[in-house]
Amino acid sequence: MSDTKVLKIHSPYDQSLIKELPMIGKDELEAKLVTAYNLFKDPSRWLPAHKRIAILEKVRKIMEGKVEELTKTAAREGGKPYQDSKIEVLRAINGVKIATEEITQLKGGQIPMGITESSTNRLAFTVREPIGVVASISAFNHPLNLIVHQTITAFAAGCPVIVKPASATPLSCLALLNILGEAGVPDGWVQSVICSNELAEALVTDKRVNYLSFIGSEKVGWYLKSKLAPGTRCALEHGGTAPVIVEKDADVDEMLPLLVKGGFYHAGQVCVSVQKVFAHEELAYQLAHDLAEAAKQLKVGDPLDESTEVGPLIRTGEVDRIEKWVTEAVDAGAELLCGGNRISDTCFEPTVLFNPPQDARVSKLEIFGPVVCVYSYSDRENAIELANGLDYHFQAAVFTKNIDIALEAVDKLNATAVMVNDHTAFRVDWMPFGGRDASGEGMGGIPYSMHEMTRLKLMVFRSKMLP
């Protein structure tokens, strides 16, 4: 075998080797950048809207015929249970539809002239153009749908895009790129790179890249932003601690399954997973116990088993980390209501903690694992202050039947989205989605991403025939 570096893809559940992929080097990355940049800098090679629409309609039809195959690929490489991976695939297919329809909304508008004497005899209007080459760095936890959000949006907006999938989950990305090729996407418009982190940094910081779409850790995201070439725009999606405020009038029977799903979906490996539940003291302890009883009933195991509800952590080191954090919280005074133990090297029990200290890591950092913390409060203002007290602000929630309390919580919670009587992990792909402060910058959601991947150009015509 040559000296070509190889990326080994392992199942996060049983650590079995799924596939080996060759990793590209510096020269291959340069060739991909040259290809993408040459496509963009020559407007005569841009794909007209009707062609992009026709191609994406074919993409959707092909994906609809591969639902089972795409589901198993995503579940096997990413560890998300089959039933949830299938939902992800269906979302991805609908995401292609949303992007296709949004192409018709990439438009400018007329700018009034003749309002001052100096602006007479002129007609002005704006158009939207592709922003340029897009570099997308993706995450493991939604290995197909995130790639749709980071590549289909760019292609639909008319941009050449180079995507680096997460090293743990590249197979769903490659499957989508094969589908794009089958649907007729011309060479060079959507390219993937399987490469080292050093080469990924070289990609996103290259001056030929006009836009960075990044989904991943706060540390890496802010670092990459600091290295971007002048003028390169970006969208950074990091994580959060997803606080939930529960008032004493909340409908517990309706709320409980929502909190269970929001907290333990994909073993808590979601950037808006329910992590911190601030519940009124009249119901907090009982709610925590009910949540623990429900968590005990969840089936943890093989993601390819259609009855599994909670799968593995993406890496064995994550099991070690979560075990340390939970042990630390319990030693510091948190009450362990369920879980707290590793099931294997790859799986951790769904865990509920009651009143962990605010300075414990489970309280002040994103857990990104199957752990939910419940805190009792007597003063809602204090609970909201604690919810806002960290640097992470993404999605939050409030449960109450009182509309005034709901509106107050929406107003006071520092978040880009506040769910009323729903869990923090709710999302549909056409809504704005993104963090603020340490949780990110820019806005995702397919229509919003597409508009960020374009830029306005103003045209002004001067003629004596104009008023």
C-alpha cells in the first residue's frame, strides 16, 4: 500500500471497522479549490436557477428511493438509533425540497429614485448573486441532514461548495454526493474532502473561500473565525445548555414525554438537547423522580435494532468524560435518581440528577450526553437568572398555562428561540436556527442559510427618459 493516509470508520456501538477511506493531501486540496474558484469567478459557467431546480428535484426523487439504505448508513456510522435516523433521512429529503423552493425567493427589489433632485433620471434595483466558494465543516450528530444544510443550500444559492464531513461519520456525506452526481450536478460544484484537521484549516482560511459554514465545538469554531481571510463571512453553530423553566401550573403528563425525548434523543448528543430543567419547588422533586422513572424504561443499545431508543456515545472517551462529570456532581451533593453508570465502553445509562451544585461541570458546561439535571426554585426570576448565567445561549423553553408567565419568560430568557410548552430540541428545517454569544454566530435553517450564501448587487441606470 502507498503512503496515503487512511481514515478508518468504526461503529460507535461495537467499534467494528466499517470502512477505510483514503485521505487527501495538500496538492489534492489545492486542485479542489482551483476547480471551485474557477467555477465561481467565471459567471458564464454559473448554473441558472432552472437548472439547479431541475437537478435538485432529481436529487429528491433518488433519495426517496434510498431511504432504507441511507438510514442504515447514518445509524451505523453515527450511532443514532434506527428510528431516529430514519426521521433524519426523511427530514433531509424534505430539506432538499425546501431548498429547491427557496431558489425562487433569491431576489432583490427596486430602490426608489427621484426622491431628491440629485437622484432624478435614474432607475435602481438590486439582484442577489452567489457569495462565492463555500467551505463547510460538518459535525457527526446528524450525518446526512447537516450535509444537506451545508451543501444543498450552497448549491441551490449558486455557490460551488467544498464540504468536510466529520471524521467519525463521512459515509452519509459521500452517499449524498454520489446521489448529486447521479442527479446531474456538474463536476466541481459540490466536492468533499476527507482530510486532516490541518488541511481543513487550510481550506477554510484560504482567501478564495468567501463563506464558512461550521458546525462543531466552540473552541474550534471561534479559532477558525479568527483565521479567516479578510471579507470571508461565516456561520458558526456551537452548542448550548438548553435551559427549561417549569412553572407549578405546567401540565406534567403532557410535558414529561417531551422532556424525555428532548433530553435523551441521540444520547443527548444534540446542541439543543434538554440539559437543565429549573422546576418550581412545588413539583420539582416529583418531576425529577417521574423523569427518572421514564428514563429507566428507555432501551439502550444497538442503533440498528429498530426498538433501540438510546444509542452509544460517538467515542469511548465521551463515556469516560460523562462518567467523571456525573461522579463529580454526586460527590458534590447532587442526588442521583437514575443512571450514573456506563453500560459498556460505548454506552452510558440515561441519567437524572437532582440539584447538582451550580459550579459542577454538569451545571456550567454542555454535557452532550444522556444526562438531565433538575433544579428546584422558589423564585422564577432567580431561575431565569441562572438559566442566563452561562455564556451559552441557543434554544430554551418554558412550560406553563399562564400566557403572561410564558411571554415574560420568552422576553427574559437569553436565547435565539424559546419554546412554550415544548422541549428545547424542537426544530423544523425551514425555521431560523442558531446560537448567540458563545453558542455561535449567523443563522442556519435552509432559507436563512441560502440568503446568507448570497450577496446583493445594486444596479443604477441613468437616462433622461426616466423621471
